[in-house]
Amino acid sequence: MSRYDWQGGPRNKGHISPLRDWERVVGQIERGEVRVGPEAAREIARRIEAQGGFWGPRKEEKEERKEITMEERDKWQWTQEELCAEAVRRFGKDPMKWAFQCPNCQDVATGDDFRKALADNPRTGRDGEPLHVSAIVGQECIGRTLGALKKSITWDGRGCDWAAYGLFSGPWEITMPDGHTAWGFPLAQAA
Ligand SMILES: [Zn+2]
């Protein structure tokens, strides 16, 4: 039981109980000291806005706040949503045009580059199915698809054998909607 027996039971007989919050507020409303309801709220909002203030976030301001600042652009931890938004900002809405940079050899590769590389050098995933661009773009250097993994040769083609999930992971860490995180290459700078 709370310090003030709000049931007004025998325990508190003879004591003066302070007004409960709702009693105080109802009293204020009844006496006209405070106003309630949507019309009053709108009127107060209009008055504040007329004085140059604003009442609650406007739609445009909400969107503005989602915009990524300069400092955040080179941050290392992203949500998947942030990363996609930033990729769209840099390269547009077509994910095949999104470009990632290998942190080892600095090669910049797009989804289109990977699509072509996979067409020329088909690979299968662990499940035996053909590997899709989405499984490796931003995760692996394009050299891994083009032939850098072949132990029999010294690779002098494009890219290298680096992977974001390798010994030196990342360097970006992306949090997926379900909460798990994945390593990724950084987005390349906008062209
Ligand atoms: Zn590389």
C-alpha cells in the first residue's frame, strides 16, 4: 500500500491525505484554470506558432532529422536502414549501382560489376545453389569471384581475396532488422 492510503481506509483516519494527482487536475479543469481537449490544444499551438515557436515536430522536420550528417557518413556502425538510405543518397535507388570499396586493395565494385563477374565465373553457395550478387556485394572483394582464390596462381587481375567476414572483419558493422549484425565493406564515395 502506498504511503497515502488512497482508499481512505481506517488506517488513515484522522490524517489529512494530500490530493491525489487526478483530483488536483480535475479541480483545475472544473475551475477553468486549465483547458483540455483538441480544440484548446489547437488554439494553444496556433498561439505559440504565431509567436515564432513551433508546436511539436512538423513532417518536414522529421524527415530532415533522418538525414545523415557529415560525421555520421564515415561512421563504422550502421543499421541496415541507414546504410540503404546512404547508398541511395550516394548512388541512387538501383542497388546494382551501389558501390563498395575493398579496404585492402581499394577496388571499387558495384552490383553490376559483380553480376558480370558472376556471369563469367559462376559460383555456388554452401547450399549448392548459384551465388547471387546480393550474397557477396559489399561483403567480398570482387577479386574473390574473378580468380584471386585460386591457389595455383599469383593473382594479378582486378581486386584481391579480401572478405568483410575474414580475419580482419568489417570494417563496417551493419545491424539488421532482426538484430543480428553483419560485417561489410564501406560504401564507396559518390561518383
Ligand atoms: Zn580487394
